Amino acid sequence: MENRSEILGRILRFAKPYRWYLVAALLSAVLSVSLGLYAPVLIGRGIDQILAPGQVYFDRLLPILIELIVVAILAALFQWLMTLCTNLVTYKTVRDLRISAFNKIEEVPLSLIDSRSHGDIISDIDSISDGLLQGFSQLFTGVITIAITLVYMLTLNFKVGLVVVIITPLSLFVASFIAKHSFDMFRQQ
């Protein structure tokens, strides 16, 4: 039986023709996450313009609110683009995988086909589809969110950022452990 990296490599070979969609999804994820993390900074700046009841610098607050609206719209747009691109990669990859599977079924002897359920192959491909769709989306946004958050933290408060940098490898180890065991459970299912 093949190990995980061989299986993933074979699946990713089917996705290779659609790598530009992956690049677009990655860029969209970077922009979406960056804008999403910038929004709280703008909210903080807006709150700073409110000193007390009746003491609001509306002339300073209005440009911040306009910028916040633009940031929110752009973040949503890039999130949509990322989702569109990952969906295209996933569905085109799965389509090619299904075509390959059906072509293979046509070539194997009937005795082998009769000894196995056809639904198992389709079910496996559907599982791969779900895994690819969730994997691309979560991988892109997760890794990028961590990286950009660390940059923000180091920029805003170096000491707190440094603590997070030290703790992050532990978090990544835990995430890796969970992902590995989730994959094993997924494969057993």
C-alpha cells in the first residue's frame, strides 16, 4: 500500500495543469487575510476618535469609516476569488481523476470489476474531492493568517510578538499531530 506522500503526489499531479488557479487562490488568500487583519486596526483608530460623550472627532472618523468599508468589501471580494479558484482546481482535478478511473476500469479484466463494488471508487473520489477543497482553503488561509498575524504582532508589540513566535512551533506541532491522525482516521473510514 502506498504511503500518504505518494498518494498526495499522485493526486497533485492531476492538479498540476491548474496551478495558475492555485497561484491566484494563494494571492487572493494573502490579500483577503491581510485586509481582514487590517480591519481591527482601523476600528481601533476609529475608536480613538471618540473621546467621551459629545467629544467625537467626526472629521477624522469619517475617512476611517470609509476606509473600513472599502477594506471589508475588498476582503470579501478576495475571499470569494480564493474560494472560486480553489473550487475550480478541486472540481477540475476530480473530473480528471474520474476520467482516469473510468478509463482504467475499461481496461481491467471483467473478473476484477465483478469482484469489487463500483461505488467504492466513486466514493473514494468524492472523499478526495472533499479533502482537496477543504485542504486548499484551510491551508492557504491558515498558514497566511499565522504569518501575517506574527508580522503584525512583531510590528505593534515586539515582546508579545516574540512570545508568540516562541509558542507557535508548539502550536504547529499540535496542528500537525491532529492533521496526521485525522488523515489516518479519514483513510480508515
